[in-house]
Amino acid sequence: QVEVVESGGGLVQAGGSLRLSCAASRSIFSFSVMGWYRQAPGKQRELVAHITYSGTTSYADSVKGRITISRDIFRKMVYLQMNSLKAEDTARYYCNARPLQAGVPEYWGQGTQVTVSS
């Protein structure tokens, strides 16, 4: 059973920083893409950032320049460094892993809550 487990959420003031961590239970090279999504109350889940097998990164327009996704291959970790946080970044953040194998469902963590006070 593959797992991805998030940590690092919390309460922070606007303008502050947080680093979220996603721990995978197996090599991150097992996945074609790993990413972070978020869901605020009453809103749909949206992609924040992702990093591909080759290391290419992509970001939502709303977070460009403030948020950075990175990975530690040896520790099987993916990180989301969030700076200059805004109240609108408040959401539950989820780690997602898309397996290389076709037809295998994506993996989701339970999420970690980020609350930004204005």
C-alpha cells in the first residue's frame, strides 16, 4: 500500500512562511508527477504546484513567485515552501502522487491545514 503523508501545516500571519512536507512510502521515481493541491471551504480542489519525474516544476498563477516545490529523492520527500502567505492561501493542502503505471489510481494524503490570519 503506497502512502503519501503530509505535515507542516499550521496557523501563520499574513506575510509569513510555512514549509509543507510530503513523505512517500516508496521511491518518488515510482511516480510520473507529484504535486500539491489545496481546497478551501466551499471551493473545488485546485492544483498549487507539481514536479515531474524529470524535475520540471509548474505552478498555479496565483502562487507564482511565492511558493516553491522541491523534492529530496533520497528521503522520498516533496516539499512546498510557501512565502508571503495571504489570507486567500487558507485551505487544506493535499499531496498527490501519480504512478508511472497506466491505470493505477493516484494517491492522496489526508491533507494538512494551512490557515493564514490577516
